[in-house]
Amino acid sequence: MEGDAASLGAHHRHFGESVKEKICSFLAARPAGAEARELVGLLLSGAGSDPELGARLVRGLLADDPHFVFDDVSSLWRLNRNERLKVALDEAEFVVVDLETTGGAPGPGAIIEIGAWRMVGRRMTESFQSLVRPRSLIPRFVMNLTSITNDMAREAPPIERVLPAFREFLGDRVMVAHNAGFDYSFLDFEFRRIFGIGIDNPVLCTIRMSRRFMPSLRRRRLDLLASHFGLSLEGRHRGLGDARMTAELLSIFIDMAIKMGITRLDRLLDDHQRGAAGRRIERHVPPEAINAMPSAPGVYIMRNERGDILYVGKARRLKERLSSYFNSGVSAKTAELISHVHQIETRVTRSSLEAALEESLLIRELKPPYNRMLKSAAPAYFIRLDMMDEFPRLTVVQKMTAKRGVMQLGPFLGLRSLDNSVRALSRILGLRTCAGKLAPHEDFSPCMYGQIGRCAAPCNLSIDEAAYGDRVRQALLFLRGRSGPILGTLVKARDQAAKALRYEEASRLRRDLEALTTLAHRANRLSRVVTENNLVIVTGCDDDRWTHVVLSGRLAMSRALDAPDSAREVAAFIAENYERIKLKPVERDELEPMTIVARWLKERSPDEGRVIYLSGSWLDPALLNATATS
């Protein structure tokens, strides 16, 4: 019996400690505190329906623990360490920091400059600035942007000497940065590497504050916000100069917060956790778990406390994507999702293409509830031309079709510009814009576009099928890259109109020329017409390489190059199926992989896999084993 009692006592102590850890994590994100009913709701589903019982339960659990304190006036529980944050904003201490780095992901010796300003309330008091010698050469792009050269950095101290001085300068003050997630990730990495412990300071992000206090602004880059408020841009893209601009923005946002009634530091930090939508972000996944995520392409699976799958997503860099859920302003829907997430599982892939294909497969199989609410990428659009129609028309669509004989070009991002360009091309060539199948008749009265000459009016036989087909072929040539004839004709017409003082006509032709030049440039950057894509994608390296064979736009085969005969087998598959798949109609389940491949071809980085374009059914197997990037 004594043994059982001791065991039961130990169990209760362990339970109490685990509950307190949970409350501690909850309150750490709420410097202003939380009511007892919130803590009860956190611990016991449904127990909050009896507020008196909940209050007694929480008081009995926390009252004698020095880590927690109860405010009788506000009836809020807080962490004792957050008591120091109960200070007026005009007396609060901040350190505003800006880093210059070699770019990419956090890593040893990636910081090349630290600039920072201490602030008390809205006043800047003293600065910290130091160049840092990196472990690798500074990329040319970064040198051009920052004016920090390798010669300058070579004479600077390493991060191991600079960081102790910066840690002392930072102290326990609130750390502030513009796009704080970026600066925090680099500093936290070096803190953990050099000191063995990460940054524990409260953090404010001026981008998130701008979303909160100025929701109507569309662009929030540091120099644009500074220009908006009339601040000096001196020292842009250098640590101390950018830190000064950020500090001046912080001063403005503090003034806005005070006018909104947020007069204490703890309340500003608490409001900051609510994100742009005004909803507090409830975080159950610790920062250490996010920092341990791989900086590689892959998919992530978010689960609730019971392990149920809530959301499946993909990322080119997993850690960066997952950090964005917690370190930047989020929408109300995203905040709702994050409040339920307790576990995040990641699966690393060889490339973002495989991540996108894996995400698509998992969503179809698992049907996560939040994937219907949240969209992980901007919508993609395609230009469609139905060649089976006697009088085809150009349309902009968001989904591909399985219909035979349809040309589909894309994907394009951004609907307005694309729609304007397609309308201009249709107008110049006289292609119809009306929907439905035509039944031409000479007595038919054409629509307004036909009457004013913007459509060749095949509906009343003003143009026959053969002549209309010539115009369609001109559109196809334009979209396939031969834009010179149409653009040249437009330039000549614009110049003639201007010379004849027909300025309104010249202005319209200039707008058409700009729209079609943009469309031609965007079309040339695409892989090809989606349904005409014939290529092989090779991802991975060394002994972990994979091929994806795309024939007539379809993802025809995916397999590993894991055996001596693998390359020959892939070449044989292409030879056997090249013509067969070309003649085979597109099936419904092929559309989504087609879109994913087309989008990846448009957005891929140069080092992310090789692309081997096929001009016929023959492929040299040796090309699959080459290492050069296409």
C-alpha cells in the first residue's frame, strides 16, 4: 500500500508539472495574461462551462508556484517573468536590429553585418554596428546590394567575436526587426551554435505591425514604408541604416498603438500575437521544433492534439515555410488552423516538383479539412484554344481540360494582365470572343464587336472558315514564340498614327503593343504549350536520382535511376510510348499532374533538377547520367 501511495503521489507530481509546463508555454505567448477559463479550456475540454470550478482548479494548481502570478484587478494569470513587461510604452526598452547576410538559409558564418539601435520608448539612445567575416565568399548580388565587398569582410572579426558583444547590447530587451522572422532565424541559429541556447527575448516585427495598424497599405517593403512616412533612406541595405529606418517606423507604430489605447508593453506584445486579422495566434508547437525542421523541399502534415490530420502543404524550404505560420502576420483562417495544430510531420523530397506531386496525392487520399479553406499558392491560369471548333476563340481559364484537340498554354500568375493581353491579341486578329458554337448565316446581325471592327464576324459569313483559320494560326505562332510579325505591324501602325496626329489611335496602339509585348515575354519564359511538352526531368544526385518522363504534357512515368540498366529502360519507354501517348486523349486524373509539372517548369530554380527536352522518340541514355544542369 505504501508503495502504491508513493507511486500515486509521484504520478500526481508528474501530472502537475506537465500541466504547468503547458500553461507556461501558453502564457509565454500572452504577456498580458489569460483568464482562468482560458486555462481551463486549454487543459480540460468542456470544464470551462463551470467558471467557479475552473477558477478554483487553476488557483489550486498555480497559487503556490512562484513562476505564476494572479492579478486581482484584471483576474488574469501571468508568468512571473512577464511582470517586467508591465511597463508604459514610453518607458519600454527595445533593440532594433538589421542583419546583412550571404543570403539563403541560416548557417554557420552567414551573417556579414549587424546593425542595431537601442530605444527607450520612442527615442533612439545608442547604436551597435559591426561587419562580420563570413565563412564563404559574399555573392556578387549581395555585394551589389549592400556595397559590402569580400575585401571589407576579410578584415572584419568573425561572428564568434561579434556575437558576445551584441548579446550584451541586446540584454533582455524586446528585439525588433523588419521581417523579424528572417533576422531572428539567423541570430537564433548562431546563438544556439555559439552559446548553446537560443534567443529568449520577446520579438516585434514592423511588417506585422504595419499590417495591424495600416491594413490598407499594399506594399510593406522597408524603403516603401519609410518613403510613405517621409523618412530618410540614407544607409539603405546596410545594417545600421536599415536599423535606423526600422527604429523610426517603430516609433511611429508605438504612437499609433497608444492612440488605439495600447499603452503598455505587455499589451502591445499580446496584440502583436493576434496577427493582421486581430485574432491571437495560439501556438502549441514550440520554436525549437520549427528550428529543427529541415531547410529542404518536402511536404508537411499538420495534426491536432489527437493526431488527426488537419492540413497538408508543400514547401521549397520546409523550415522557412513553417516558420511563416508563426513569425508573420496571418489571416484569420490561418490563425484558426494554427490554434489547433499540436504536431507537424515533415517528409523531405528531392525537389519541389516531387513535393508538389506528393502533396497532391496526400490531399486526394486524406482529404484534410483545412485544405478546403486555405490555398498554398496563388491561382494559376491557362490560355486555351479549342482547335476542334470551326471558329476557335482565345480564353483564359483556371483549370485544364481533358478535351481532345485543345491547345493549353501556361501556367500564368496574375489574371488582370493576362486577360488584357489576350483580349488585345483577339481584337488585333479579329478573333471572336462570344461563347458557344456558331451557326453562321449571312442574315445574322453581328454583336457590337463585329459592328465596330474588333471581330471578323464569322457569325454572318463576313469571313469564311479558311480565312478565319489563318488568323488563328497567327495567334498560335505568336503564343509559340514567333511574336515579331504582329509586334512589328503594331509598331508601324502606332508610328503612322502618331505621324498623322491621330494621337488617340496612337495611344490605343501603344497600349496594345505594351500588353502583347508583356504576353510574348511571359509566353517565351514558359516551357512550351502544355500539351506539347515532351521532356525528361532528372532530380536528386549521386545514388539518389529520379526521372520524371513527360510526354504530350502528361506525366507518363516516374522512376528511380537505381540500377545500371535504368537509363536504357527509360529511353526504351520513351521510344515505345512517344507516339502512342500523343494520340491518346487526356484523361481527367492526368490534369492535375500536368498543371503541377507545367508550374514547376516555370518556377524552378536553376539548381533544382535537369530538364532534357525531347525532339522525337529517341533519347540517349547517357544524358540521364550527366551531371550538368540544363
